[in-house]
Amino acid sequence: MRKTSYHRESLSKILSVLSARFITSVGGGIGMESGSKKYLSNHKGIMIHVTLEELKRYHSLTPEQKRIIRAVVKALIHNPQLLDESGYLYKLLASKAVSPYVCPLCLMPFSSSVSLKQHIRYTEHSKVCPVCGKEFRNTDSTLDHVCKKHNICVS
């Protein structure tokens, strides 16, 4: 496999993880079509092959979320040596950096809900609410308060 195609595949993987993690709702969008693929383009010569679903997801993002994705892509284009570590970067993004599983008490990210639940069950946290500063007797009371009063729950 040539190095450029390896970099292109790595960039495509990283972009799909980033866009999948920032989805709020799937909306419609337009793009150039090629068979079953569509293209995302900034009309300046860079085109990325994406599926129709990925294109819809991208178009449903907020401007701030799109700005973050563009910043990551720009950093990877300016520093292609970062792609040499793309396996690590992909794993980091997929598991921790943009994780949907975050402890509501200490904000530590986890790669799975099981890991998060074990962390909550076995880790001694602060007995002070991180949102309003109210003190409690134990971690369970703090977690219950954060869920009921601030709507930050672990399912």
C-alpha cells in the first residue's frame, strides 16, 4: 500500500469517528455523487469520499462542530507525520478523546458504559457536587443529587 493511500485511509477513519461522535440529529444535505459514494469538498481541491449517511451526518452538525473537524483535518494536512501514528490517534479518538461515557462526578472519559459503571461503583469521589458545590455524606448521595437536580445521569 502506498503511503498516500495509507494516509488517506487514516484520515477517512479519523473523520468518520469525529463526525459520528458529534451527531445530534441526521439531516439532509447535498453533495456531488459518485456511485454509492458522495464527496465532501471545500471547493479548493480537497475531496474526501464519504457515504451518503456520513454526508447527512456532517450536514447535521452545528457550525462549531464542523469547525472542530476542519481544525483537526487542517492540523493533519499541515503535519502529515501525525498520520504515522494514526492507529494510536484513531484509538484515542474512538475510545477516550470524544467519549460518550464520562463520569459526571470527575469528568473522566471511558471507552464503554461498563468501564464507567465500574469506575463509579469502585472509586471514591468527592462528596461535593461539581455543579453547585453542595456537600453530601457519601458518593452515592452526590451521584443521586447530580442526576436528579442537574439531569446528568449514568444509565
